[in-house]
Amino acid sequence: MPIQTGLLAYGMSGRVFHAPFLHASPHFTLRAVVERTHRTAATAYPDISSYGSMADLLANPSCEV
């Protein structure tokens, strides 16, 4: 079973490195991201949830990591 994963930042590193790796890996499922200002992650990953804070993402019971 893939690990249900949340990404704590979707800046340049999250957008260019971390999210594509998590999305492509069979070991992870990208479920959510933290985006404090611009909500752009759903354009590339329409099935994820976007949160404005780390606390909100961590409250999501579907995210394991």
C-alpha cells in the first residue's frame, strides 16, 4: 500500500522536485500540500487538497506522512 503523503511546502523545491517524485513513485500517494499564498498545486495534481497551514494539513486524517 502506498504511503498517503502531505507536502508541507509547494514553493520551487516542492513544485520541481518533491511533488513530482511523490506523484511518480509507487510507494507514495500525494494527498495534500500546504500553500500559504497561491493555490497552484491543484493545476498539476487535481486530486490533492490544498491547505493554508501546516496545522490544517496535519489535521487531515488521510495523510500518514
